[in-house]
Amino acid sequence: MVLHDINGMRIMKQTPKNLAIIGSGLVGSLLAIYLRKQGHSVTVFDRRPDIRTIQFSGRSINLAMSNRGWRSLEKVGIADEIKKIAIPLDKRAMHVTDKPLYYQKYGKEGEAIWSISRGILNRKMIDLAEGSGVVFRFNEKVWDVDLPEAKIYTGETEKGEWKSYQYDLIFGCDGAFSRVRHKMQRRSRFDYSQDFIDVGYKELTIPPNEDGSHKLDKHSFHIWPRGKFMLIAMPNIDGSFTCTLFLPFEGEVSFEKLTTESEAKNFFKTYFPNVRKEIENLTKDFFDNPTSAMVTMKCYPWTYWNKVALVGDSAHAIVPFYGQGMNAGFEDIYVLNDLIEAHGDDWETIFQTYQEHRKPNADAIAELSYRNFLEMSSKTADPKFLLQKQIEKHFAAKHPDKWIPVYSRVTFSDKPYAEALQIGDYQEKIMQAVMKIPNIEEIWDSKEVEYKILDLLKA
């Protein structure tokens, strides 16, 4: 059946099918809502218990919802509901050693990323999915997938008795260590790589004031850059901050060196003196909460015939330093939905076009995310780097049609990630030439520098 939207665009109506999603996280829950709106029966399997019934694990990094994520939520009419549990952040608050606190605006007036607790958002998304008619099967672990038959097998143990379920299509949304992808990896000509960085992370908390207000500016993303490591803090709606310490696993200053309460306290006293006393249960959280690893995972293909597709981290896990993991996963769903509306029941074309379109963009945001770690941890305290950013911002304000910073292209735009990476590399070459101008520190906002950038752009 062919329908038309309010703009007269042709939309293909799909035949209802029986679909399975593996993974009840953010991407799995949103995909379930999209597929229900297309008229399909949707069952979501998860090996974990229902997150709505348990305490959070202490291993989360607060999410930064940006344009791509909001666009995906708006498409299914739930963005306003999610904004009720989010806080807009329009700037970075830089806590640099031996310097006063200073702020860096993210973008133009009105542009902000939104801080959301992963656990709170996940609970809300499951509620919304259930409300739309999605069935969730928690505590049911998928051990095997029959790709050609779209069949899944679940059970309590790998060697115990299994139960089989037959579906028309299966979507793997089960994260960086996906069971669905693991089965796809066994097939011929499947490319796969994973790269762990030598930095881990640990969650800590800054509690609210007694009156429930925030102890730090609540509309800022707080960063304590310390070279090879850093601390960040993002606000929650209850007045608290979720802090994340990023620190090497091994080395002179590392997790392996912090084995006692006195060592942990001394570490924070030395490197984060202005926030040490604010962190609730510092040593308790430090030793109770796990130290987690971060991985970049790439693979291809993402689909198998017209039967199985990987979405989100199961297809492209990235490190969290651009705040785009969730946004990229949500954008996968948005693109899938556009293809569904364009091709109707032709799932083979939908899946093939989906992976061809998304793979280059997933690789691009993986690269940008790793680079942003280097920028956040060390370069944000470098005077030369700060001057370069100041010049870029000054030029972009005068010539917004000629220069959009790469951060804005990624965060406040829905243009392809691959385009942002390519243009960002081009801009960096220009800025490296500009930074070599004699006395650039004194003349950074002069006409001479402005014309130099214009000439380089023309070249």
C-alpha cells in the first residue's frame, strides 16, 4: 500500500510482521517504538532483569542528548516527554589547575547538549515502549541465533535446555559484545575489529545541597583536565552530579596505583582539591563502583539477507568522548525508518541501503570521539589550543556561511558524520597555517588574520 504524508511525499506501508529485538537498552527500546508505529508485533529479549526493578550499577556515564537524538525522538512524538528528565548544558566549565574557573560556550545562542541519566532515560523508554504495545522478556538470555531462519534460542545456561522462538526478522541491539553479532562473525567475509584504549573510567557522585539545588553550575558540562586523565561532572534533575573519572589502568598515575583509601584521598586532594570534599562517599564509591573499560568496535556487514540487522553499539561501539554513542544509535533508527517508508516490504533493499549509508558515518564518529578525548583531557588546558579555538569562533561569527566548527557540525546538526570529519580535517590544516603567523597572539582578531583564512578557504 502507498500512502502520502502532509508534504505529498510517498510513504510505503509495510505488511505487519512478527519481529524480535535483542537488547532492552536505549536503542532497543526506541527501535521497538518505531517498529510498533509501523504496525509490527515486537518482542524485546534481554538477559538482564528489568532495569525498572533494580538499583543502578554505578558504571554509567551521563548521556548528552544532541540534535540527532532529539530528531529521532521527535519523529515518534516522545521528545517533549524526555525533556522533562533532562537539563540543557550550553557550555563547558573548565576547572584548570592554578587558574580561575572559566567557561567555553558550545555553540550559538540557544544551542545546548542535554544531560540525562542513562538509567532514568532507559526506564522511561521501556515504559513508553510497553505503552505502545511492545512485549519485553527480561531475564531471558539469547544463546544462539539461526540467521537464515530468523530463529533465536534462549535458556538459563549455555549447556542447559533451550527454548526456540521463530520470527520474521531479528534486530541485534545488544551492545558492544553482541550475541547476535557474534553469530554473524562466524560467517565468511565478516570484518571485525575491536580496540580498547588504555584508559578506564569510574563513576562517582556529587550530592545536591540540603535544599536540593546543585553545588556547581547546573547548565555546564564540568571538566577537570589533567593531561593523561580527567574528571567530568554532569547534572541530574535531583540536584546531584554524576562524575566520571577517566584514568589510565596502569602507569605512574593510574587505577593500579590507587589501592587504599589513603591513596585515593591523596589523589583527589592533589589533583581535584576544589571538588574533593563535594564528592559523596568518595572512597566508598571509588572502591565499590567497578572500573570499566572503553572500546571502539567496528564490523561489516551489519545485516544478513532480509532477516537480521545490527543497530547501535552492536554495529559500531565508540568511546564516549563526543557524547554521540546514543545519538548515533538513535540516528541509525531514524535512517532505518526513512528507508522503511521508502521501500515498504523490500527488507533486503532496506537493510543493504541502511548499512551502506551508516557504515562510513559510524567510522567517522569513532575517529572523532577518540580525537575528542585527547582534546578534552589535555588540549583544553593548552593556551595555543585555546587561542586557536578563539580565532575559529571569532571568524565563524563574522562568516557563519564559510566556517562551521566541527563540534557544531557533529552536535548541533544532522549532516553526515563523515562530512564533519572531512571538513574538520580541512579546517585544521587551515588553522595550523594561521597559528604560524608571526605574533598571532597579538593580532588574532585582526583583518590580516581574517583575510588569511579567507584566502586559504579559496585555495
